[in-house]
Amino acid sequence: MLEISHVSKTFNKGTVNEKKALDDLNLKLKEEDFVTVIGGNGAGKSTMLNMVAGVYPIDAGTIRIDSTDVSLMPEYKRARLLGRVFQDPMMGTAADMEIQENLAMAYRRGKNRGLSWGITKKEKETYHEALKRLGLGLEDRMSSKVGLLSGGQRQALTLLMATLQRPKLLLLDEHTAALDPRTAKKVLELTREIVEEQKLTALMVTHNMKDAIQIGNRLIMMHEGRIIYDVSGEEKQKLQVSDLLEKFEEASGEEFSNDRMLLS
């Protein structure tokens, strides 16, 4: 479902601020893989997701999504293949539009647009049922402006929008990092439920090592733009946080130094 082959990316090339973000990166995801991604600061985690989404052009290599070469495809064309939830709850929704209008935009993604007016009754029923499963009472506030929602509500709505049209690949970029622990847990549970029910292929960057171990069927660790550890199945489920720290030091030759990850 996703194949990243020999992808490299350097920012500010030829300047004093030159930074190699991805270094000959290789990664393959099978259909229905749920892969968690961890790593220190500047490891290339978010850059990898941005490369897949087409936010920045790659310097070398190829990226394929469901056998389609998207290496040179612009971001807006890749949107029909991808669902994405960002770290900032404000980024995935339009604050000045109603909840149902945001859902309508997501529902129409990748479809031909007609001249019909507004949202149909059938669509409203679909959105009502979809919102109901979130358990946040948003199904009774469909005409409310999204800007009035809390960060957790907006992030749950963004998750729903990202998966309303079953994407080929779901990208989750530390999507619970800006939420309080209780809300983060709720959004994470919703994420797991939706991915499992819809049998989605997902790539989730997280700063929480416990979540990385407990969620999904595979875990990868990145360092300096490369994957230095890749574990799956029963071996992954048996991991402890101490094991990950040890693996990082063993593979990278240095001590893990991401304070946020260590504190969580």
C-alpha cells in the first residue's frame, strides 16, 4: 500500500543551515498495516509524512501509494489517496464553517463537483450517524461552527473527516500531542477503532513510547533520516520502553535525548 524507495531530502542545500532530513530512506507497508513511528528530535519522522503527502518535493527516490507512483504528483492530487490528521487540532478543520459543512467537504474529496445546492438529507443522516459514534454529542450540534469546539472535539472531527472516504493511507502526525491526557486517550481509542473497523493502512508518528508499543502491528524507530529499528507482531507486543531506549543506543551509538518522549 506504501512503498518508499531510496528517498532523500535535504533542506537549505548549500547553505550554513543545510539539514539532511531523509537519507536513502526505505519503507514498505502492506495493506492493513498500522505502523507507529518514534525517534528523537530531527529524526525525520514528520518529514517522511510530508514527503508522502507531497508537501515538499523529494530530492531522490520514489514513493508509491497503492502501486501508483506519486513521486512527482502535486499535493492536491495525492489528497484523494490520503487521509491526514495533524498535531495542531486547528489545522484539519475550517473554523468558520459548520460541523456538517466540514464533513461535506471531506465527503466530496476526490469526487466531481456538481451544481446542486447545500447538503442533502441523506448526507445529513450519514454525518449524524458518523458523529454519534464519537460519543461527544456533536451529532446534536451539526450546525454549530467548528471554531466553537474544544481542541479534542476538533481533533476527533478531523479524524472522522480524514477517514470518511476510506483513504488508501492514513497519516497521523503526533495527532494527540497537543491534547490533555484524558482527551488524548479518547482520540487514540477512536483512532484504533476506526483503523481496525475500516481495515485501513496507517502510519502514526507519536512521541509516546507506550502508545507506540501498544498500538498497531508494527513499530519503526528513526534516527538521522533513516530507519534504525523495525519490529512487528509478538516481538513488538513484548517490548518495554527500556527495550526501545536500549535499541536506540545500540543502533545509533548515542543516548536517546528527546525529553518529551522520555517524560511521556
